[in-house]
Amino acid sequence: MNTRKPPHASVLFSLLILILIVIDPARFGPSARAAAPDAPPADLVPFAGLSAHEACEKATLPPGFKMHVFAAEPDVRQPISFCLDDRGRVWVAEGISYPRRRGAPPKDERPAGTDRSKPTPEQLKDIFGGLDRILVFEDTNGDHKFDKRTVFLEKVNLISGMEVGFGRCIST
């Protein structure tokens, strides 16, 4: 018997709106490039510097739409990427170390002809010695706010994205 709850439509819709705002194709067209020199400085933008809750209160939405904060600082820091799974959970990749790699990649000084398919202990330490991580946020009671926060993977260097599906999480 399947006891999983379907994803909450309002959470999915809120994230879709966020994606559409961030990836608005009109921003990349010729008119957007022409308008860029006239863009106001960041400190003059109305929502700059506001908390997530303050930005939601000040946002103007079409009639019938609602906006709410699902997760915000300090629970999530420097999000690089996010996605949803089939259970309605929000997976977030935090790029805390971006744009600088933590440590220097170790040199591979193994003799020629050595099997290089497995990383050395030094290479593993470098790969898993960073500050980046993947978090999973879950709304267990349907109030449109996360109730459960799980660290899925941590100590990663320079995570740039991820995708969840088919029982796997793939990060880059």
C-alpha cells in the first residue's frame, strides 16, 4: 500500500514561479542587453537586503496567488541549485566554498602503469574536504514550511549542481 503523500501543489507552484523569475528568457534577449546599462544599482532595488519573509510581504502577485517562505537563512546558506523529488521534498545544494576550492588538488604521483581508476587517500581527502553540502527539506505536516531538514551529503568541494530521480542523487 502506497502511503506517500503527493507533493503539495502550492510548494511546487511557488518553486516554479521562483524558477520562472530567475530564468526569465526576456532577460537574455536583445532588449535586455540594451537595458542593462540603465539598471539601477543593487542597493536601489526594492527587495535587496530584505529577509525572505519581508520580500514575500512586499511582493506583488496576481489575484488568487499566494507566496510563502518554505526555507530561508540560517537553515539554508548560499544555495547553488535545487530540485524536487517525487515525494515533494526540496533538495538544495549549498555552495558555501564557492568560488574558491578548499585546499589544492593533490598531485597524482603514482608510477606509470598504476591503476588510476580508484582515488588515493589524498585525493579522497581533497574531494571530501570541502564545505559544500546537499540538504533535504521536507514538509511533514502540510503547513507549507519545512519540518525536517536532513544533511544528505557534506564535505564536498565546489558543488555546482545536482539532480534527484530514479532513487539516486547525482551531483556535479
